Amino acid sequence: MFSIITPVYNGDRFIEDCIKVVIDQNCSDLEHIIVDGGSKDRTVEIIKQYADKYPHIRWISEPDKGQSDAMNKGIAMAKGEILGFLNVDDYYEPNVLNRVLDYFKLLPEPSFLVANCNIWNDAGELQEVNKPKNMALAQLLVGPWKNPFPANPAAYFYHTSLHQKVGLYKLDEHYAMDIDFIFRAVQAANVKYVDEIWGNHRRLEGTKTVDDMKNNQTLPRICRLLKAYRKNLPPLQRFLVTIEYTLLRNLERIKFISKHPDEIFTRAKAKLLNSLT
């Protein structure tokens, strides 16, 4: 069985479309687990309407400790051997889930299967296509400037048993819980990359992801995570990865400064003013 988990809180703008996306996959051996965090809007009402009609939908609604907690609750509920997460505002390409099931018939357990993901902005414009081709831990730890991470779980799936080897999503990580899990997963799983577009991720105004990016917190958060995992590499590999990371990181800084000189000046001015107050 295939278990798709959707964590949601006050998501009545998207929850119906999310439910329909899974239904339209026409995947027979599937359950859709919706973990609501005690929404105050119409989310639960909409979930109930569809759950009454479609027996593959299972759901709970109760307060949680954040997205990681909701994801872990879904994992505990899951009956499927294969697991995927679909955030309420993201969606799959047509017939992806049946294609994923076909791949898993040939993959050893545990496996981590990843494909490409479209990234859209709030205006419905395609910003980029995320292609995580190189999934070895050392390659990922060089940084996303060379080897991008999977951008969104709508484009990757894995054996549920993988959690028995690497643990669950960290409760104290509210932003990069997926990247942290991926760094653990690629060390324990057979990883297969498929050069096809399977998922669609929307970076919408007002979401915590976009707010984090606007507050310039996303990149420092990722860099701290990269540093933490590099410490666990063998000494020589750690040295080589750190050197390459540093060179590429500085190159990206130079590129950014050359393209956004006014923004750099504004940031420096704000930092100076803060230090004087």
C-alpha cells in the first residue's frame, strides 16, 4: 500500500484541491492521511465532506507541536510500505503515484526515490526546475550551489521502513526538517534519481517558507545544517568537501553582490545602526 501524508493547519484555501489531486492520481492501492493541527477555519469541514465519500481518506484533527510533529503522527498512522508527503498547497503531475509504485517493485528495501520538481511563485510563474541528480551525502554537503537538494516532498518517496533506520522528523526543526531527514536517509537507503518532473511546489506569499526566505534566514539555516553534517565525515573527505563548499559559497556571494549592490549596502547600513543602538 501507498501512504500519502498531508499535514495541514488552517488550509481551507488549498485542502480541497489537495484532496482532489490525490484522487485524480487514480491509484487504487493508496491511503491519504490528513493530519490537521486543530484548524480554526473550514479545513476540517472540507476534510469531513470528502472522507465521508472516499474510504481511502483517513484523518485526525488535534493540536500539535508543529509540522514535524504532524508528519510524525502521519507516519505512525500509515499502513503503507511506501511513503510520500504532499503539502496542502503543492501537487503532483498526472499519474505520478502509479509510476512510483512501478519503480518500487524493482527497488530494494529501504529505497529513496527522487525526481524533479517544478517551483512556482505566487503569480503562477515557473521559477526553476529542481533537479537533485547527485544524492550522495558528500555531494549534498558541498551545498546547493553545485548539487541541489530535493526541493519538495511532492517529488520524492521512500520505504516507510527507512524511519526504523534513521528515525523520524526532528520536533525541534520547524523549517529544514526535510533536508535534515534527507541527509540521514541517503546514508541508509538505496537512492534512485529519475529525470522526470513528478512534483510541483508553490512558494506562496505569507507561508513560513517564503517569510523565512524574505527574512534572509533560509540560507544561514541551511549552512548551519551543512556544517553540522560535514563534521561527521571522515577527516580527509570532510577537508575536501569543506574546501569546495567554501570556494563555491564565496563565489555565490560575489555573484550576489555584483547583482544586488544596493541591497548589500542597505544590509550593511542596518547592521551598523543595530550595533550602535
